[in-house]
Amino acid sequence: MIRHDWTLEEIATLFQLPFPELLYRAQTAHRQYFDGATIQASTLLSIKTGACPEDCKYCSQSGRYATGLEKEKLLQVETVVEAAKAAKAQGSSRFCMGAAWRSPTEKDMPMVLEMVRQVKDLGMETCMTLGMLNEQQAQSLAAAGLDYYNHNLDTSPEYYARVITTRSYDDRLNTLHHVRDAGIKVCAGGIVGMGEERSDRMSLLQQLANLPVHPESVPINRLVPIPGTPLGDTPPMDELEFVRTLAVARILMPASWLRLSAGRESMSDSTQALCFMAGANSLFLGCKLLTTPNAGLGRDQELLQRLGMRLAEAPVSVPLYHDAMASYRQEDARPA
């Protein structure tokens, strides 16, 4: 059953379950909506790198920190399309494009929209993450054919100010609202292992699960500490606690793609297998996620083969998406 009214007490109860019971419940929820052996694969490309004005304390692309990252201008459309072709040949069904902006400028939007159109013409799903969007920008991206927009909440409302001060939590929620109203699927998750408590992870998942429509894609990132950032010396998060977080996310949002995202390159194959058991069914292919390392394609293919799992061969419809959107539209049309 899809719910949007989860309480923190209910979420705490899930986190406290014995590990085998939690994974059993997560896998049971997962099998209601997905083939347990299929993994959706995406590729992420940085189309504009570095010099971001935001102060996200985990990010190598912030212009406020000395991380040694070389800044790059917006890539040409042809370069992006060639990268998308290569990603499709390697098994990705979705191509994600990320730009280190606070929000896209009017000058850059025409090129961004053309990237969406041309990647879409390759038969791939398209996703972008460009920072905050206003209503008109979201509508323009929808008209160009954008399938997904990624805008993570990052952490709980309570912990947020310890990680970011240059944009508010409401700014993030407003962008998600504009994206949803434009008819674009939402990709929203967070980062764990930034020094937060379990209560913050609970609150983050509550925020996501109690949105009017669940994000169709939920990336859960495990912090990759970047030297030069304020979180560069953060000790690694316990891997079983990470798996618990994924399992609870799967129970709360059973029909969403749950992406095992950043931090995967440092996980053992056994931990990744547990993540799949917990309901993760989406990942990024390639050796880099924007600017941070990722598990390589060869390792991914070998692991999936050993587990008897497979990549989805084509863009896959999100279960219940159209029903959920129809309900959302009806709610939005009701008189205040």
C-alpha cells in the first residue's frame, strides 16, 4: 500500500527491527512492484563543472573550498550526445546531466533544452540536475521532453543548516513542486553519513515519503569525503546502518526506483548484495559521478553476473506513476 502519512514513531520502529526481519519486509514490499532481479542503470555526466556559489559542505564543486577541482564551462551539445551514445552502448537506459549552478541562467537554457531533445532522440530517458528551478524553467524542460529532474533534499530539516546555508529547505521543496507541476518525474533523495544521527535519517525519509506523490526515483548517497571540504575528514558510516536506511526507504516508498548512488565504489560486493536485498534496484554505471569516483563498469557487470541479476534493457515505466499523477492533479484542482 502506498502511504503518505508516515510518523516518525513508525519509521523508528522499522529501523529497530532485527536485521533479517527488516530485510524480509523490504524485499516483500519491493516484490509487489518490481522484478527482484532487474536493475535500472543510469549514467551521470557533468555538463558544467565547478565554481558553484553554494556552500554545500560535502561538495567538491563549491567555489568556496580548495579541492583542486578544475572548473569547466558548459559542454557543447555534440559532446553530451556522444557521451549519451556511449552510455547507451554500455547498458544505461537513462542519461543524467548535472551542472554546478545555483540555478540555470536564461543564457544557458536554450543549450540545456537542446541537450534534452537530442538525448531523448536516442531513445533514452533523460534526467537533469541544474540547481533550483522556477516555474517557467520547469515548464520549458518538460516541453523539451525531460523525463526526470533530480533535486535532493540532502538531509533532514533539523540537520540541514549544519550542511548548507546558501539555500533553504523550502527552496528545495519549492523546486520539487515546480517540477511535479510541470509533469516531470521527480528524482529526490539524500546523503547519509555526514555526521547526522539516525533520527535525521528518519526525518529525511519521512520528508520524502510524505510528499503528495513519492519521488519516482530516490537516490541514497553514502558520503564520499572530499579533501578540502568541511566534511572531508568525516569517518565512514557503518555499512549495516546504510543498508538499514535503504531497507526502510524501500518500505516507505515501495513503488519508487531506489538508487544505490554515491559511495558505492568503497563498498564490498557483499555489502552491495545486501543493498539489493534491501530493495535497491537502480545504480549509476561508469567510473565517475560528476566529480567523485564510482564503481567501474567491469566490476558492476561481474557482480551482477555473480548475483544472477541483470540490467534493464530499455527505459522502464515507473509503477503507478500515471495513477499517482492523476490523483495529484485532482487534489491540486480542489478549491482551497
